[in-house]
Amino acid sequence: MEGLYQHTNKQVHEVQSYMGRLETSDKGSVHLVENEIQARIDNIFSNLERLEILSSKEPPNKRQNAKLRVDQLKYDVQHLQTALRNFQQRRYLREQQERQREELLARTFTTNGTHKKILDVANMLGLSNTVMRLIEKRAFQDKFLMLGGMAVTCVIMFLVVQYLT
């Protein structure tokens, strides 16, 4: 049992060092390192199952200590498994965000096409180009009227706060 415990403990430390290498590996080899880590973790879990069986066969005076050591190894391996899953999830989210960013950058946004479609719909409804220009001019003027009203409101609010407090 002691030899298997030492071997499994050594494997746990190797997986911890591989986790450090995982952070610094490039995009091409990250999958290989992840697969290597997962294979080692699976091997450690099979060793832990054998260790549990062997620890239950230990003499009563050593059994508690043996089970404690196996439980500690189990705890360490579960943390390594969780760390690997977290890393994979972060990598997946990062790749997904990069794909979405590339899709957005590749997309072309045009307002002229939308403006032309609005004019086409208005013409189909029977509005003339003159009426459409008047509507656009009015919308432009309304924007300045709104901004002026916002500025006047802010000045009034400032004066009220200044003189009433």
C-alpha cells in the first residue's frame, strides 16, 4: 500500500506542475496538455480506488491513518479536477468571445441602406419626397429643441439646489 500511495502522491504533484504549464501553453498545444492532465487524473482516481480497498485491509492501528491519507489525496485530486474544469470553461468562454468579436468586426453596418428602405416605404404609402424632406428637417430641429430643453432643465435644477440648500 505504501508504494502505491507514494506513486499516487507523486502523480498528484506532477499534475499540479502540468496545471502550471497549462497556463503558459499556446493555443495549439493547450488541448494536448488538457488531455494529458485529464488522463493522469483518471489514472489517479483508479489508484485511489485501489488505495481505499487496501486501506480497509490495513491493521486496525494503522487503518485510520491510512484512510486519512487516502482521503487527503482524494481531496487534492478533486481540487485539481475542479481547477481543470474551471480552466476549460474560461478558455471556452474566451474562444466564444473571440469568435463573436470577429463576427462583429466582419459585419458591415450601413445606415444608408436603412434610410433608403424608409424612403421606399414612404413612397409606397404615397408620401412625396418633399413631405419626406420636411419630416427629416423637423426631426433634426426637434433634436436641437430637446437638447436645449435638457440644458435649461439642468440649469434650473442646479439653481434650485444651490439656493434652497
